[in-house]
Amino acid sequence: MEGISLLLVDLIHRPDEVSSTLPGVARKRIRIESGASGGEKHNSHNMEDAVGVLDGKVAIVTGAGKGIGQAEAVALAKEGASVMICDYADYSETLGKLEEISGADKAAGMNCDVRKTAEVKAVVTEAVKRFGTVDILVNNAQKLSMPHDFEDWTEEEMREQWESGPLGTWLFMQNCLPYMKESGGRIINTSSSAGYAGYPGYSCYGAAKEAIRSITRSAAKEWGKYNITVNSISPAALTSGAAGAMDEEAKTQLVAAFALGRWGDPDNDIARVVVFLAGPDSSFMTGNTVCVDGGLAMLV
Ligand SMILES: NC(=O)c1ccc[n+]([C@@H]2O[C@H](COP(=O)([O-])OP(=O)(O)OC[C@H]3O[C@@H](n4cnc5c(N)ncnc54)[C@H](O)[C@@H]3O)[C@@H](O)[C@H]2O)c1
């Protein structure tokens, strides 16, 4: 721990270049500079860092209107993928970013509530119509709610957790499968330490997130024969969604719990791991939960 602190201090005071160990940018140099996570210094990736590792691939990202989903969509586009985004809220900001990166012919967006079968099918159908197939599916959408005591969660909230999380994830996976069967695929689902670490107040959200890990493992076993890998990430980033689902005290307490002493940054910390899981460097990884949480929960 002392070693990590010293390293961070060193990097903060000496914003040099260090060798990247991140996949997709191996043997390249990345710069340590100011970022959005509480003014901390961390890895920053620019367009020049992209190496086109996903050229020719087609990706769908759910819940991409903001937050981690937006960062994931942008990172996949920077690596060359055609990206279809969807959200039940406004997604125009993300779509604008994608069009700027890769042009209107490689970017598309649709309104979609992932709880609704017909809307999920429409997104997959449109992605195939526009871009030819689906190679990468990032299931990111989930309703984030303020934590409350077990007995105060309502049945309606519990249903929303399950439907926006595992149901939506499962629906997208089922509907993308026919295309991925043809030439393999990459599925990246989104879990949470709130599930496997059992944080108080998150009984419904945590249960939904654990179900997503279970779906991930089952599909990984069943679909390995099609060369489809299925993993989940367990992220930690102070997005507007996460900030809205926590009081100030919880935010402060959590920072102290990160081994790296800071929240993650959606673009620089989280989305690069999704690029790795979507690309060729992760070809022998499936059924995993990849913690991208600065050492918050340390799943064993
Ligand atoms: N931020 C964190 O620290 C953290 C930690 C663990 C897990 N996660 C997970 O990461 C993912 C992204 O989190 P975030 O912090 O960016 O959240 P966010 O609230 O900022 O963004 C979530 C996006 O999903 C969309 N969405 C929600 N329900 C939807 C539905 N039914 N249909 C379509 N779109 C829907 C929202 O409109 C929003 O754009 C979520 O799955 C979340 O559970 C986040």
C-alpha cells in the first residue's frame, strides 16, 4: 500500500510518460495528466492512442446516453468499430461524439427501453440493417437508485432493477446470438461489487447485478463453441448516475476504500478495459467478472 501511494505521489509530481500495460496500446506510451476524477492524475488516452483494434467490427452499447455507456461507445468508435447506441433517455450527445469520431455512416442511435422486447429487437435489427451484423454487445443499461434499507425497497423498484438489468441484458444477448453464431462475438455485461460484496442498502440492485454475473457465466459455457466470449465488468466511476444514487457521506467514505485512493474515470479507466474485452487480446477470457474498480472490492 505504501508502495502504491509513493508511486501515485511520484506520478502526480512528475507528470512524465510511462509505459502502458493496457491491452490495445501495448508498447505505446501514455501520458499521466490531470483527469476528471476529483482532480487526480491518471492515464489519459487520446485519439493517437487508438490503434484500430476494432476496425470492421460492429458494436451495440446499451444505456449509452451518458456515463460509462457513453465512454464505452466512444472508446469502441475510436478503435474503429461501427457503433449503434441506445438509451431510453436522450442519447444525442453521445451520437454527436460518435459522428465526430467516425462519421455518420459508422454511428447510429435509437431510443430503447431495454425492458421492452420489441424495442430490443428493433435495435438489433437496425444495427444489422445499417452495419451488416453484430460482433460486440455491451450491456451497460441499468436503473441506478439511492440505496435504502431492505424493508423500504418497493416491489415496483425491485421489478425495475431486475428488468433494466438482467432482463434487458438477457434480451439483448438472445437477440444478438444468431449473428454472433456466424463468426464469433464479444459480450460485455455490467455487474457491480454492490452485489458480490453485499453493500448495505443495495439489496435489490445488488441482486440484479449478481443475476447478470450468473447469466454471463451460463452463456460463456454455452456459447464458447461459437467462439463467443462473455464477460462482465464491475466498474466504479463517479458518473452523474452514481453520484445521484449516493449521499455525500457515502461518496467520501468510498474514496477512502479505493486502494488507488480515487474514483475511476469512465473514459480513461473503464472504457479501455471494455476495448480489451471487445478485441482480440482477450480471446481466451470468458465467464469472468473483471473488476475495474481501483481495488475497491477485490473479488476473489
Ligand atoms: N458508476 C459506478 O460506480 C458503477 C458501479 C457499479 C456498476 N455500475 C454499472 O455501470 C453501468 C453504468 O453506470 P453509470 O454510472 O454510467 O450510470 P448512469 O445512470 O450514469 O447511466 C446509465 C444509463 O443507462 C440508461 N438506462 C437506465 N435504464 C434504462 C433502460 N431501462 N433502458 C435503456 N436505458 C436505460 C440511463 O438512461 C443512462 O443513460 C450500470 O449498469 C451500473 O449499474 C456503475
